[in-house]
Amino acid sequence: MRKVEDLDVFKLSHTLALEIFELTKNFPEEEKFGLISQMRRAAYSVPMNLMEGAHRLSSKEYRQFVGIAKGSAGEVKYQLLLTRDLKYISEGQYSNLNPKYERVSQMLTRLAKSLE
């Protein structure tokens, strides 16, 4: 099996985590321990769980971590919707990031199926 770092889903989710860190720098200060922290954790949870799962001993364990990563991607999708509606991000920022997280979710589904 290829190194997890070589998988397109890992590369994309890592890039998106960096984008979320940059995006949340402009959030209101009162969100420092709320949405900023939670959104960043969910964003880096995707590639982090892929990395951890890939280093487990069985494909069954790996698949479980892919499922956790998929859940985190869904969490970020909602956080993007919420922050757009709170006017913390623009419609353009939302329209740019939301489809990318949808793509990550689809890629994770395919990865999970390949591990069955």
C-alpha cells in the first residue's frame, strides 16, 4: 500500500487544514476558545486520523480511522455553513471551501470501501 502522505485525500485534507487555520485568523476574538479552536481541530483531525489509521496494524483499524476522518470533514462542512451565516466568512470563501470538503468526504468514502 502507498504511504498515506502520497494519497490525494491526505494531501487535499492537509492543504484544507492549513486554509482553515488561515481563515480563522480573522474570526472575532471571543471565538478564540469556541469556533476557532473547534474548527481548527476538526480540520486537522481529517489528515491526522488518516495518518494514525495508516499506522495501525490492520485494514479494519485503518478503515475505522477513515470513518472518523469522514466525520470530521462533515463537522467542518457544518462549521463553514455556520460561520458563513454568522458573517465570519464571505459567501465566496464558503463557496470555495465547502465543495472541497465535499470532495474530501467522497474520497474518504472510496478509501473506506477499498479497505473492506
